[in-house]
Amino acid sequence: MQKIIVAIDGHSSTGKSTFAKAIAAKLGYVYVDTGAMYRSVTLYALQQRLINERGEVSEKELVAQLPAIRITFRYNKGKSASETCLNGKNVEQEIRSFSVSQYVSRVSAIPEVRERMVHLQQEMGVNKGIVMDGRDIGTVVFPQAELKIYMTADPQVRAERRYKEMKEKGCEVPIEEILENVKRRDYEDERRVVAPLRRAPGALLLDNSRLTPEQQMEWFLEQLAALRINL
Ligand code: DC
């Protein structure tokens, strides 16, 4: 049986992880959320007080401690979901906290942090059969992936989706503010110096502004068939 690597990159709030998880479940592959890995390093830095009140990161110390940071994914059967562990402790909730979200872009811009994460990600893919999502998977981590996808959606549509999600969690933020945030993150992701977000050569473009999850899966299966990938 042929096993492949599916590399998914794209703008924030396009539903990359939902789509990647659905593909992994469909193919019986492992799903790796690389954003969770950068979030775990950020959580570690916060726990070790390597980020001060002004938001400055003690880069040297953090880089020196990288070998002490072990990130693994554990499958929770009850929840049918994979959970991120930092040095053996489940941190799936903590890495989604506001403070981690606030500092993760700074931590993920440190070249040595990226080098280490990319190395770990490449190791996870040695046996293929993996779906990985992030910002640099098709460009840096697996440029040779059999299937590369670049996801985007209209900023207004993404802001509306985020607004609904947040409202359901009981947090109401004006939609204009969310739209501003969506646009700012696009700008930062595309313009950062290290591993900026780019559509990798050969990556298939998926604009899901007007697609349901079912239609996205149909699209994915069509692409597999068109590439004559027999799984
Ligand atoms: O997808 P996310 O919001 O969980 O990602 C968290 C942060 O990590 C975000 O600032 C982008 C960054 N990131 C990255 O630089 N490279 C990746 N492969 C994945 C995420």
C-alpha cells in the first residue's frame, strides 16, 4: 500500500486543522498540528519565566534549553482526538490560552526554535502516512510531499467564522476587531523573515470561502484521484 505525506499550509482561521484531521481520519494517517508544537515551546518559556512583563523573550536561555523540551502527541480514545504533551504532561488546553497566543509568534520567529521543530517534524514523517498542517510544511518541512495544499478564504468569511466560534464559547468581540486581527495575522505570517507563509511550488490552492466540510473532502478525494494516488 502506498503511503504519502499530505502537507497543508495557509492563512489563519481557514479551518486547516479541522480539514487535516478529517483527512487523517479518512486515510487512517497520523495528524500533526505543528502550531501546537510552537505553542508548547512558548508555554515552556512562560513556565520557566523566559518571557518578561514587557513580552521580551530570553532567546539565548530558551535556545540553550531546547534539548530539555520534549513534545509528543498522545491519542485520547475517549475524545477521538490527539493531545499535545510537553515533557509528558498533557497541555492541550494550556497551549490555547491567551498568554500563549500572545507570545507564540515571537517564539516561532526564533531561527533555532524553528530549526529544532522542523527537525522533529521531519522525523515524524520518515515513515510517511502523515498529515501535517502549519505555515511552512510544503515550503520547508516537506517540500517533496506527494500532496501539498495551500488553504485560504475571504478574510470577511474567516472573521465571521471566528466570531461565531467565540460567541458559542461565551466571548463576544466586535466583528470589526476580529477582521482586523485576521488581516494583521495574514500580514505578519506572510512578511516575517524566517519561513514566511507562501504557497509552495506545486501546492494546490483551496479557497474554502464557500465550501462545506463535505465539499472540501470531495475536493480532496478528487485531487487524490487526479494525481493517480492509490491508497
Ligand atoms: O496554527 P496556530 O495558530 O496554532 O499557530 C500558532 C503560531 O505558530 C502562529 O503564530 C504561527 C506559528 N506557526 C509557525 O510559525 N509555523 C508552523 N509550521 C505552524 C505555526
